[in-house]
Amino acid sequence: MRLALCNKTLDDRPIEAFFQLASETGFDAVELIPGSLGTPVADPDPAMRVQVRQVARAHNLEVVAFNSLLQHAPHLNLVTRDPDLRRASAAELVAIVQMAAHFGASIIVVGSPRQRHAPPDATFEEATDLFIDELRPAADEAARLGITLCLEPLVASLTNFMNDTQEGIAVARAMDHPAVKLVLDVKQISQETQSFPAAVDLALPWLAHVHVNDANMHAPGEGDTDFAPIIGKLKSVGYEGLLSIEAFGFTDDPAVVLPRSRAYLETILAAA
């Protein structure tokens, strides 16, 4: 398993500053928000993207994943009946997949809770069909480019569609696409009914990515969540993917917290 760092709550910094922080705190892999790399995504500035890649390489960083895909496009919706909005949302996802390929990322987390609100009267089955139809062009492009799309269940306080691991599995199973898998998020699962090890057992055929964060939304080791059984379970089932730190806040300077969190996880990994 390899550690990575998300720029989720650090995206107010210039991307160059985030790269410097990641490098200085001991990371060699990063998970990025597409909107932090410049917009519009579908009409990129090639020189700017080349420059961002060069800065990442200068810091010995590999861009391994994307998340928060539509943070830059709050008007879009992946679970809508509006035909024009459906076309625009699907096209933006395809552009994000192509952007990920440009940066060398192999994982794209499909979360974006604000952009996947289903119509209030939609059944789960209808919402699933709407979502799959919009996601399919991006999934086909991802398969062509060797990228995996990871569906991210999110609690009902954030969105009204795909709220837990079982619903994520149901959507992945219904889509039945080789490029569509699941991400398991420690904070998310702490709000579900089953434990993280039980969620791994449920999701194992689709598991392709893991977000690590404490139940208190801070970095691993900065709260009460015990990551030893979490990492032990992942190792026992042969998971060899990324453990991407996605902290939603810091109680101290990130330059202090992140090395401490990384060391905490590395100690558990070495002992597992």
C-alpha cells in the first residue's frame, strides 16, 4: 500500500504551494482536485498544464488520483432529468478523464455530492439509471485510457443519492463496467452501520481506492479512530492500492500534522 495526500482542504493554496508542502512532509504521491489545475477543464491551456506537471516532477511527486471532480462546476448534475444538463455534465466528466490521463492519474473518485442530487421524487432505481447513463461516456473513455472511476458513497446530509457502501455496490453492480469500481472512505464508513473491515468484505470485488481520515474529519492519528484494524484488514485481503489522506481540517499547522500522520500510518503498515 502506498500513501498519498489529497489537496482537498488545502486547495485555497496555489498548486505549487501544495506540491511543496506534500514534498516537504514526506509524500511522493498526490490526489488532486481538477479545478485546482485550471479551468475550463474542457478547453485547457496546454502551457499551464505542462508547467504544473513540471512543478510536480521538480518536487518528485506523482499525480495518482483526482477527486472533487465538479467542485469547479456547481451548476452541473450527474443525476438529473434535464437533457441539456445531462449532456453538459457527461461531457465535463469525459474532459476530466482526459485531463487525468494528461497528468498520469490512474484513479478518479466520483464523489461531488452537490452535483449528484437526484430529483426529490426519483426512486433509487431511477436515480441509478440517470447516473449510469451520464457516467457511461466517461467510463468508456477511462477504460480506453487505463483509468479507474471509483464511486464514492456519501452520507445523506451531503447528497440524496448513493449514501452508503451497499448502495455504492448496487450502482457499481448495475453499471457492470470494467472501469467502474468503489472507493472506501474511513470517515464515511464511521457513519454507516457496519465496521470498516465489514465494509471491505462487502465491497471487495469492487474495491480500488481508499481514503483515510479520522472520524473527526482530521488526518489519521489525530483523533480516536484506530487504523490498525483498518490497515490489517486491507492487508489481509491483498489490497495493494493507495491510502490517500483526505483531511477536512487541521488542529495545527499542516506542516506539523502531516508528517505526524504519515509516520503514524507508516508504523501501522510496517507492523501489519
